[in-house]
Amino acid sequence: MNNKALACQNEYYHVGAIIDGLYELTDFVGSGGMACVYRAVEIGAPHPYAIKFLKAEYHNQAYLIRFFQNEASNMRDLAHPNIVRFYRFVNKEQYSYIIMDYIDGYALSEIIKRMYEQQRHIPLNEVVRIMTQVARALDTIHREGYVHRDIKPGNVLIQKEDGKAYLTDLGITTDAQTMVSGAGTIAYMSPEQAEDGMSDHRGDIYSYGIMLFEMLARQRPFSAAPGSSGRAAEQSLVDQHRESPIPNITDFREGLPPELNDIMKKALAKKAEDRYDSILKLAQDVHEALRPLLNQDMQDFTQITHLAKLQTLTTPAIDLGGNDRSGRMWRIIALVAMVALAVMIGGVAILNNNFSNAMMTPAGVAFVAETQAATTTSVPPTETETATATPTSTETPTATPTLTQTPTASPTPTDIPSLTPTVDDAVAAATVAPSPSPVPNLAAEAVSYSLVEGMNALAEPDNYAQLMLDTSPGDEMRYLRLGLVDGFRIELDIDNDDMGMIERYGIAFRMRDPDNYYLLRIDPVLNSWSVDKIIAGDERPEVREEGSFTTNDDSHVTLTGLGNIFMIKIGDSDLIPYVDSALPQGSAALWLSASGPIKLDALNVSLLGQDADIAQAIAPTPAPGIGDPYRYLREDVNRLLATNNVATSSVNCPEYIPVYEQLTRHQQSRSEDVQSLAQQIADAGQFIYTRCQAESPNAPLAFINEGQGYIDWEATLRAVLSQIQSDDETT
């Protein structure tokens, strides 16, 4: 066991420990400034997770727990295919931890380090693949008005299976108006961030530019003065970022186009206002400059993604020391299962620096055999020029944020790329073309399991008397009781008498969470349909698919999905296909835009394919879906609090009475917690309702003489809100 593992383990978390009776820690992965990371499996289930613990020495410091919780919140709110997926944040008396996806891969910093040791360059195709995925993740952060503040190779993870890139370590991600002193990594930090801790999205663009320079050149543009160490080395780096001219990147790698020099100078401009304003524009310009040197499948910037499929390397490794300008080398690499990942040294666990296990894979063995003679004794530069160990991407700065308001505008991206994966054309160029993937069977004879129907299909029914949806509050999304599945069929039949009130309707599907899903919209007036991809809460209009349909019954729609193929049928229309693979699993919801309550004649949800096979074996209870069981109760509590005038100890009775009366609807909730909390509110506010009805139904009423009862009522409302927030944070 290495020193880092020894330093991390304690009586609560160590290899073999069972956490909260739910997760077994199977391996130590790595550690950073504030956290220790373990690989874990859920008891009784095979799915692996990464669990990140706040180090024991920091657990008694409330402000550091807030930083840790902030990372969890950011991972939840900034959901994106290239940001590590978050599951839960748990804060116990003895420890705190974040549960996230386990990425079977390696940090980009390790790739760069190994390339430096072997005196080789990362192939341009892989540079562009990685930089494009990271740019999309960072663009999502910027579009939400946040700044990452610590972009560096150690915070980018590459998945071993397909080369998918993930941006991680969101612990100091804040809005642009927040000053974070001492946060970030000096070697990648913009001049303004190093000076006073203030930085907007253009500070991230600067850090990304340094990282991109390093990916292309095997070294950063600035390094500490020779012989310096500690604070002197850090100050030397700060001074160079602020004052030294940006070197030409073409001086560090043969064959790069001269246009890259100007692009890098703009990305790394000393003044923020002289830099790119959009991370996607920077990535696009780099792609355009490198496009003549890239494979055929890399020509369209919007279609660049991780590799579609990798196979086991069975032939000797290719010499990667030559020029990769022609792309011929990468066609050969495609034939032998993308040696790019062999060059990147197999794989390690999320943030793991242990390459010995990777060397036991066929790819690793081949690579070692081919490269042993090329090993050099040169030492790669470290991120601060003072540390001897390469930082891992679990590092979490320990700076305390202080709030300082500065007027900065949120970035406006000029382009939003598609997230649709494509099959690498290089594979098709191989001597022996792989067999095409079978098309999923969406026909009626496919394995099917009827999961739930009627009112029981709704996660949050308006009532149990009839299948009625009230859209008058402007609530368009109605979640279905469907878990995160692949194969599904949803049949929706709207009462013909209510079709006149519908503007548009449809189905949200493959919902990973409320901000990431596909959305089918149907316009019964124009006889048109469209499917949009919603990523991080934003529609991607440039990848919208749409068309028209002909039918005698626009009140009935069936949506079927399996794998990456979806079929839409509206009434007796022809089948409408939709193909996309960005979201492999998800839940579903009805989407309605109408002028009043809508009655449904039928609603049926079924499972298809493997999900149906499993369901037939275990007869599952329909899942709650991804709906928020507290959302209506939360609204009612806030509306009740809004009726209270603390200054005058009075309640606005005309507003209080209707809200109180509708508390009974929560007794229909599927959540016993919602029922219990709603009853607490009703009991605490009964006396206010009684007096308002009797004494002042049309005007505010003072409760000065009510004493403790009035105080307890308000305290109950705030306690319920606190309970809801606590449950939100632990689910």
C-alpha cells in the first residue's frame, strides 16, 4: 500500500469498508489536496462508483464542507455528457462523501507525462477529439454563468473503453462575480486570476489555451526560472504569465500550421478583453487550422466525439514517432483497434496513477515491448515546477471564497455543437471492415412487458378520479413512472373533445435528469413534428429534426425506443424514425402546452428488449421516475410564507385561504414523506384558516395576540422547507 493510500484510510473508510450499509470500497484510487477517492460497488449490484471523501483533517471545518458540497451541487446542476455524472452528496458526523460515476480510464496529465517521457506527441486526431469534448463541457458551465477556475490536464479524465473525455473537479466552480483567493493551479492560471482571484469565463479560456498548448507541444509555454522553488518558482510563473511573450507553438512540433500561432496568442492574451469570448469559437478555430491534417471522420467539427468502438489490440504496436500529417498512420491504428489508447498506456481507475496493471493488457504489453528502447531519463515539467509528483485530478484547492460583485456579462457562444456520436470512418477504411451493428427490433414482435398504465403511469397525478392533467399553472412536464431504461414504448391517447385546447403536445424521453433529454413535440394544427435534444437545460436547435405528418387521428401517438433508434407514429401516419445515441438510458414524461385541463383516454408504458426480459423475471414495481415529489408542496409552502407579514404579524387571508384549502391534494402523493409534511402544515395553520374564514376572508388579519401559535406556524413552514432541501441534497 502506497503512502497516499495509508494517509487516506481511517476507521470509517478504507479498502473493504462498508459505507452506510450500501457501498463496499474495493480499491483506493487516489488523493488530492482535500479528498480521497475509492472505487466502490453497491451491495448486491455490480455497478461501480467512485466515492470521493473529504479528508478527515478537514471534516471539522464547516467552510470546507461547504466547498465539498458545492462541488456536488455543481456536478448535479451542470449535467453534461462530458462532465462526470453525480449521484449523491452525503454529510455525516464522522465523514462526508460524493458518489459519482467511476471512470475506467486515466487523467490527461498522465498521457502528457508519458508522451514527454517517450519524447512523442499525442496524435493530432486525439488532441482534437479531447479538446472538442472538453470545450463542450466547459461551454455548458459558461452558458450557465459559472467559471470553473481550475482547468488543467489533471482535471480531465479519458475513458479507457472509447476515449471519451470528462471534465471533473468542480469544487471551486462559482459565478463570475465571486472572488476565490488562492484557488486554481499557478501553471495554468490567467494573469487576472493570479493577481486578485477574480476571473470570468475568459480566465477558463486562458487555462484551456495553456492545456491545449501542452497537449500539442508536450510542454507548457511558460516554466519557472531555472533553480527556483517554492514561492519563488510560483512568483516566477505568475510574472511570465503576466509579462512574457507567447512563444510560437510551431517551434515545438513539426508540421503544425502557422495559423495556430495567432490562435494561441489570442487564447493566451494577457488582457481578458483581447482573448476569445467563446470556448467553442477557440476550439472551432483550432479545428479549422488542423482540419487538413485530420482523418475524414474529423472534418465536421459538430460531429466530433469519442470513438464509437475499440477492439483489443492483437498486432504489434505501430511506430508513432513519424509525422502523422497524412492520416495514413491513423488508418492503420484503426485497423489495430486505435493504438492511440495503447499509446496512452492502457487504463487506470478514475484519477489512478497506477500504470502497472495497464501494462498487463495486450495493448500495454505491445506498447512496452515497442517502446522500452525509446525510454528517456528526462523529467517532465510539473504543474508548479516545485512538486516532484505529477498532481492528480482529485486535487481540490482549499481556498475560502469571498464575495465581491463585479459587472461581467455572461458569455454568448457563437456555436453549439452536436453531441451525436458518429462511427469513426477510419474503421471503415480498415482492410477487414467490422460487421455493422444490428438494427434494434422495434416491430410488434419485439419482446415487450406492460409496465404501468392509466393514472398509475403518472408520477404526480392531479387526482385519482379520472385521467386528467391540469396544465393551467403552466406546468408542461408530467413525469411518468419509468425508471432509467433503454427499451420502452409509450402510448398516449388524448380525449378528442379536449384537442381544441391543445397548442402542442409530446413526450420527453431518455431523460437522464430534468435537464438532459430528447423532446418530441407535435403540433396538431400544423400537422408537424420535431425532436429536440436538450442538454444541460438548453435546446440544441442546430441538431433539431422535424417534419410533417398526415393522419386522420392526431390525438393518438406511440413512441418506441430501443438502442439508438426511435419510432414515432401519430394516429395512422407512416412511421417516423429518429436516430441518436447521445443519451443511452433514461426516464420519460408527457409534455403538454394547453389552455386548460386535458383528459386522457389512455396512457400505457411498456418495456422493450433486455429491459422487458428482466422485468418478466422480477415483475418490478414501477419506478417513481425522475420527477421531484416535493415540487408542488414546495410551491405551496412558499406561497403560504408569502402571505405572512412579519413586520405587522398579519396574514393576507384572501391569498392564504385558497392555498391552505389545496393542501389536501398532497394526501394523494405517492410519497409518504410528502403526505406527512403536508399534514404538519395543515395542522399548524388550521387556526389561521379558521380565523381568516370567520373574521377576514377578504382582507389581511392581525395575529398579534396569538403568541406562540403564530410563531410555531411560521417555524413549521420553514422547518418543512429545510426538510425538503435536506432530502434534495441526499437524493
